[in-house]
Amino acid sequence: MTGRIHSIETMGTVDGPGMRMVVFLQGCPMRCAYCHNPDTWNETSDDAKFMTVEELWDQYERNRQFYTNGGITVTGGEALMQIDFVTELFTYFRERNVHTCLDTSGICF
């Protein structure tokens, strides 16, 4: 399975505890007036990159030594627009003892 990835911040410090890899997913239905990431709204943006969970794991592993007391955060856009991908991603990372965080508005539910 692949996810539509807008961008990745490899050394995030504000999207969860510790130093984290922050994955910004593409797509959001809300269109909030003061959104920090309006470039993530369009679900089918040509700028989105399709990545597998394993590809994200490989990227995480390259910087793992810096993620002590950290982990991975998935945000967006609206992360739950890709709930199947997020579920697979979190399962994969949690099986490898990596702390996970989800940044969502909850609008999809």
C-alpha cells in the first residue's frame, strides 16, 4: 500500500514528544481560514509523492539515532483521509517499538 505524501520533516521538535520524523500527508476537506499547510489540501496534487510504509521506515532508520525519546508523527492535510495507510504505517512502526503520534482534526469521523 502507498500513501500520498506531501512532505517529510526529518527533525521535528514540535509535533509530539522528543525529536521526531513528521510525515505530512496530502489531502484535507476542511479549508480552514488559518491553516498552516494549505498546500496539502488538494488530494490529487501533482506535488504529492507516493511512498510505501517500508520506504518511510528506511528514511526513519537513516536518522534513528537522533530520535531518542521521539518517534514518528503523521499529520497533513487531514491524516485520516488515508486511514488505511496510517493504520498500516502505525502498525509497522509500533511493531518495531517506535512511538507514534497522530495529528488530526477528527473531521473524518
